Amino acid sequence: MRQTDNRVLVIGGGTGMPVLLRGLKKQPITLSALVTIADDGGSSGKLRSEMEMPAPGDIRNVIAALSEAEPMLLDLFQHRFPDGNGLSGHSMGNLLLAAVTNLSGDFYDGIKQISQVLNVKGNIYPLSKYSMYLHAEMEDGTVVSGESRIPEVNKRIKRVFLSPMPAQPLPEAVEAIRESELIVISPGSLYTSILPNLIIPEVREALRDTEATVTYVCNVMTQEGETSHYSAADHLQAIYDHIGDDVIDSIIVHNQPIRSETRQLYAKENAEPVSYDLDRLRSMNIKIIEEDIIDRSQPVIRHDAEKLSRLLYHMLVQHSV
């Protein structure tokens, strides 16, 4: 067995990934993040179309999560300009990423430069240096284009795919998959934040070839327009349908009831707790890890970064034994 240096790679995007990273960066590991660039809404979408660059929004949030800079500097980086001027809706971090990309001519180089300035702990890899567009084929055969539009049509999704093809993943990201000891597919919007990272053939093959343990942290709540009425097995089956059933080794599910007042809050958004159907999960040839992994101090459902990071570190240590 090769010498271990506790290499952990988190794959994802959206709001779930930064929460997970804030906990993991405190562990004694070599941490990396592979981040989606398919966002086409808001500030990210404007910069992507006007500057022909990958969407920076998810990258910005991961930089902020992994940064150990002074709080005021991070507040500036995450500052979003109010409506009513030419910068309406833009965040300072997105503009900085656009500026360094423009100066260096390379999106990944720009990320590395800002990561150095903001004292980022770990490596951040965009899925690609080049802009990509996400599309979804619905079960009724219609095709919807654009990450932000896919949930809006509120139809059951059959599959998602990227253009242009063949997509060109960042070589360093593919190498990180092969060299990691634990790979964590983060919680997040299943079809628009998670799957876009997994469906590029080189990424899929690297995940299949890696010696790492690959675990999927399942969402706690469903999402209208993407995973309405999905169980944990439905989430897993969607991943299987896109990349095969021989990639993921384990699934982490939340195993405690959600408070009734929280359920009522989410019901207004047509969201409900993700049930985990143990018999069906067992039939899918996967290890099931049941834990209480939500932060009960939050008014909304968020994974508990500390609990989850300790659990994942324990999995890493067990893998290395």
C-alpha cells in the first residue's frame, strides 16, 4: 500500500459543499475540492456570458469556506452589491475572479492566485478551465437548457448532460481523484450541482479506477423541481444511472426525525425529509452509514460540519489501516 498522507477530495457545489469544507479544513488532512462551474444565474451567469469564462459563484463560496484570512477581508470578498447601479447583483469575489482570469488568461491560475492571497487551506479545482452549459432531458422527452432553468420547469428529470462535448476536464482535478484516499460527494442539488461534476467521461473513469473510498453524503431534504418525493435510494439510483453502480462505496444518511416546525417550514417550498429505504439501499450493494448529521442550532436544515468532518476523518483513518 502506498504511503498515506490523508488526501481527501470533496466533489460538489451549491450551498452544501462549503458547509462540509468548513468542518473538514480543521482535520489533519490534505484537503482538495472539485467544484462545478455550470451555474448560469445571477452574477455568475452575467460574467460567464459577458467574459466567456466559467461560472465563478460556486468557486467563490468554496474559496471563502477554505480561507483563513481576516474576517473583514472575507466579508469584502463575499460582499454583494445592491440593486440600483451598474454592479447590481454582482459579488466582489466574482468580480475579483473575473479580473484575475482576465489578467492571467487562465481561470485556474486566477483561482490559485486568489487562494494564495486569501490564505486558502487546500486545493481548489474547477471542473474545467472552460465554460460549460448544463442541459436536462426530462422524462417526457423535452430538453431544458441552463442550470437555473432546470428546476423551474418542475418536471421529473431523466438525465443531465453538458455541452460543448467532448468536455475538457481540468487535468489536475482528474489526477486528484486518482491520488485521493477518501472522496466525498457532497450534499447539494443532485442534478444541477452534483451530477455535472461526475458525468464527464474522464472524471467517471478516474472515480472507477481510484483506490480511494468514495462516499456520498445524501441530502436531508428533497428539492422541488429536482428531487421531489425522492428517497435516499432514488438519489443513489440517479447517480448510478449517470455513472454506473461500481463507483460509490458508501452512502451517509441522516437517521433522526426532523422537527415538525421545520418540516412545516420546508413544506411551503414543497420539500420534505429524504426517507432512507434500507431494504432497497441494501439491495444496491452499498455500505449504509446512518448518523445524526444535522446542525440543530440552525433555523434551516444544514449538515453539522463538525459531526460530519469527524465521521469522514474516522472513515479515512479506517481506510488507511
